[in-house]
Amino acid sequence: MCLAVPGRIVSVADRDGTLMSTVDFGGIQKDVCLQYIPDARIGEYVVVHVGFAIQRLDEESAKSTLAEFEHLGVLDEEFGDGFALAARQAGKDNPNEVRSS
């Protein structure tokens, strides 16, 4: 699934001519491109889709959406270990887990 997820900008930097940021999604931080919203600032909330900030969002709406996504397990699906999720859904062992004998 590929959602647009709200997050808070924690840093902004130019990386090889591309405006990038670190965005916090309820404790999970990811690199995000700010080229579509070049005037976005640290502390603001943005909606991110496939690694791009696509619009601003007010803090109350962002926190409410993140809480609902967390409640529904969507953040785990979107940002978690895809192999672990697929294995769990298939009722199989996680191929990334190291087993001790």
C-alpha cells in the first residue's frame, strides 16, 4: 500500500542541488524531497507521498491522522519490515530473523 502520510520536518538541507528534509512520522524518520514545497520550514507538518512532500498540513490534523494510522497499524505497514509483514500475513517465519539453535 502506498499512502500519503503526514509528518513533521526536523531538518532541511540541499543535497546535490535537491532540497531534502528529514521528516518524523510519529517516531519513524525518513528522508523526504521538498522540491514541490521549497519554502517548507523545520517544525511544519507536510503530507508525504512516495518520498515527496506534496502539501502542508496543520499540526492538529497531522497528529490526529498519525494517531489513527498508528491505531490501524498502517504505519507499521508503510514503514515497517516488508518481509516480516508478508511472512506474518502468510503465517510463515520471517526470512530476516536470525535463529539460534
